[in-house]
Amino acid sequence: MSDPSPDEWRTYDEFAAGIDTYRLPNADLTGRELTVTLDDGAKLELRFLDGERLTLNGVEDPYDAVAVRPDVFFVNLPLTSVEGESLTVVYSTTTHRAMTVRSVIGDEDVEGTPRVSQTFHAGTTDGGEPTGDVPGPSRDLIGKRNVYRYSPNHLYEHVYLSSERYCWQCVEGVQRGHGDVDMSTVWKFADGLYLFCFREFRIAVASVWLHDLGYDLRTTGVFLGITGDGRSEHSRAGGHIYPLGSISYPDVQPV
């Protein structure tokens, strides 16, 4: 295997090609209706028209959905009605809890700031009375070290450094030998289920993942970024999680 030069930084579309090989299969939500009320009072009314299209508050857009557990759905809207944006909705048909991530590509590069920004909200669905904890920021992954196998040609290592940053390196793939420390956000959705999002500095790309760190050790995700020729692009992703270990801090804790 030939390793790339440190100066040969790969574009988003180069490393994302095939990163959905081991993703869980899509779920068809045809005919379902869902209203999500967010913690800021906003309402999202989703009407699933077929296996690939829905309306969000009356506007038609594509979607893809994955049943990460029998009662938990990861729904991503690679918005075509709005350029350079995506919306991800995670919801449970059992607890009637939900959370959303909106990813937006900025108009221009700003030194020291990731080009793609993300905003997070907890919510509830209209499926019934909500139970269990409200989804929110979590420190549970700090100190953990995992590898993620997305395809025969995609193997990445993550080390979760703090509530704001994580470290990654490519062990196998077109980015082999490359790595960085980027901004990240972790929310806990349910026991063993963690929303993990990152925003890169060197490449205009951000990602949304739902890690199932329970028995299944699977992850389902999506990317939004700018390709090498300047286009905004949405990509699906997913794979297997292999925990390598964890550490705990004896006294002072990371931010």
C-alpha cells in the first residue's frame, strides 16, 4: 500500500467515495406522518410520500432513513429546496423523544472556523407522551478510542479528547497517514446511542453520526461538504465500530 504525501490532502468527494458500503439498509417510511416539536418551539411536520420523498412543512425534498434500532430512526434530508444545507432528525417511536441537527455550508472560508456549521435541538414527537431523559450534550465518550470500518477501503481511528474536540487518523484508505484534531459535538439520545458530529478545519465538510455503542456496535451517518470542483454534496455513510479502549482522568477533567 502506497501512503500519500502529507501535502496531498484529499478532497471531500475523494475520501467519501464508498464510505457507505457497510451502512445499514434504508428504511421505507411511505405513508407515515410525524410532527416534531423542538425545544425552541419550532415544529417540523414530516409527511413521507414514498421511500425517497417527503414534505417538510409543506416543502417537498428527498430523504433517506435507517432503522438503527427497531424503534429508533435516523432520517436525513439532503435538502434540495435550500442550497448547501441538510437536516437530520433522530426519533424514537417508544420514548417519543427526538433530536435534530441542521448543517449549513458558509458563504466563504473564515480563518480558524470550520466552513460548515451545525445547530442542535432536542424535541418530542406527536406519537405519545415522552418518557426517559431529554437528549442533550454528553461527556460519555471523552477518553474513548475506537476504530470505524466503513468499507474494505475505509478504516478510521477516533480518540475523543474533550466535549469540543476529537482526534482522527486514517488507518486505511485514500487518506491513509492523514489525521487532524477537529471540532466535535456529542449528544446522548438513549442508553448506548450517541449523536456524534464533527466539523473539519482543513476541508469544508461536516458529518452527523448516530453511534450505537450497545450490543450492535454500528454507526450510521451522513456528510455535507464541498467537493474538489466547488460543488456542495451530500453523502451517506455507515459501518462497524471496534472499541480499542478508554482512559479516565484522575483529577482535572477536559473541557
